[in-house]
Amino acid sequence: MIDVGKSILEPINILSSKSRGLRVFIKRDDLIHTYVSGNKWRKLKYNIEVCISLKKSGILTFGGAFSNHLLATASACNQFGFKSIGIVRGEELDVNSNSTLGKCASLGMKLVFVSREEYKHKNEKVYHELLSLDYPNYHIIEEGGANYYGVIGCQEMMAEIDECIDHVFVAQGTSTTSCGILISLNTNQFLHVIPILKGYKSISEMKSLISKCGIDELLVNNLLTQVEVLDQYHFGGYAKYNSDLINFIDNFYKETNLKLDSVYTGKVMFGMVNELKKTKYDNSSVLFIHTGGIHDV
Ligand SMILES: Cc1ncc(COP(=O)(O)O)c(C=O)c1O
């Protein structure tokens, strides 16, 4: 069994939390690995196990030009002696287009650049079958690690925490991480998700992904009542930001020495700090999941 290693839990003192009986913790998944940091290791762990058990040649997966998931997959495959193939959105790109792609290539990932039109088929079974003809014996993982094994890996996060937690705040891209966390919550805990894509249908995406884990529909609907979607903190959408966000990230770093990125964790922390000003959070324990995303490629 691959050992991802536990991540540490750190208390932080924000918003005069002590005087309000508010306790805030950060789950430092960002410290798990240099490139496979944060939720990436959690999502890849059981996918790597599958490759080992089924004697696969490697992993084939999908991503955009700056995909943390592609980099994490390249690195994990390199570490475990598997080949890796990244199907990249954008035929105009090449390995020199940016440092993420360059690092993927240097870790041995074969990058296949496809048109945006072709990339739209990324989740279709027929497309996967066609790719399997070109690249036989590869384990195919959906974009962002959004498969059953990814959810099951993310489910392990909460089990590492000894503190009693009432509220969890986490970023949402494909929902894999938030689904894993949700299915591991007790019935009195709440999950606050911050989608970083504008117009993302959080609840229906979560419903469809959790259903893939074989959970009964009634139970899925029950679980979803523990979710609050905070869709006002995406700052315009994926990789969009403004000076408020950047100033917030800079000031947060000065105050706490904690690094946040402007695509995912910065938006979640911005949203969480804003939400925690509400008195309904007094006398509760809150957890921020640091999903990583910061690495010098
Ligand atoms: C740093 C970071 N945080 C959060 C997410 C979103 O996670 P998910 O796609 O599981 O919703 C990602 C994407 O994988 C990410 O790279």
C-alpha cells in the first residue's frame, strides 16, 4: 500500500478568533510532496495502486496548459516507474510553452497536444477506447483526477484529524476533493465549497461524481444537505483575479507566513475569512484544506 504520509494540522489566529471562541485550523496537504502536493497525492494514490495491481504500463490523463494534475501525474509516475501521457488542450502549445509543461516533459511525460475541439471529448468512453488503441495498457484518468479512486483517496483526509471540526472550507475544481471530504463527514459537520469556475454547477457535479462511487441516490441527496456552495468568490473564473485578491494573498502571507495561490487556495481563504465574520461561526471549529498548488516549476 502506498503511503502518502499524513499532513499536519496547524492552528491559525485570524479575525480575533480566540475572543469569539472560534478555532481555525489549516490542513497542510500542501506540504505532502514538492510536485504531487495537496489533493493531488490523495487523488493519485489509489490510481497508482491500480496500475501496480493490473501491471499497467502507465497513466494517460488530461489537462490544460497549466494543469497541476498533469504535473502531479508526471511526477508520481516518474517516482513509481510508470510511463505517463498527458493529453493537453491546445494544439498551438508545445513543451516550451510554459514551465509546467516543460517540467512534465522533463519528468518523462509524453505530451500530446490536441485541438480544443478534440479535447471536448475527454470524458467520452469512445474517445478513451480510441486512445487505448494508440496507447495500449495505460490506465486512463479523467481530467483533474476526477474518478472513483480519486474520491476514495480524498476521503482519507478527515480521518487524520483528531480535533472536533464543525465546518470545512475547500476549493472546488472538478469536485473530486470535496466529494471525498463530504462522504467522510459526520452528520453534524458542514462542508463549504468554493468553486473556482464561474457558473460551475457544484451540486449536480458532486451528485454525479459521488454516484460513481456506488452510493445510493437517497444517501447522496442526504449528504448534499451538508454542503454550502459559496459561488461568489471565483473572481471571474478559472485563473482570473484582481488586485483585491492579490493584496489579500500578500497580506495573509505577511501575517501568517502561509503561501496561497491565486487560482485555488487564495480564493478559498478570501471567501472563508469573509464568511467567518458572521456570528454564526462563533464558538465553532473551522478547517481550511490547503490543497497545494504552489510549487516552483
Ligand atoms: C491547488 C488545487 N486546489 C484545489 C483543486 C481542486 O480540486 P478538485 O478538482 O478535486 O475539486 C485543484 C485541482 O486539482 C488544485 O490544483
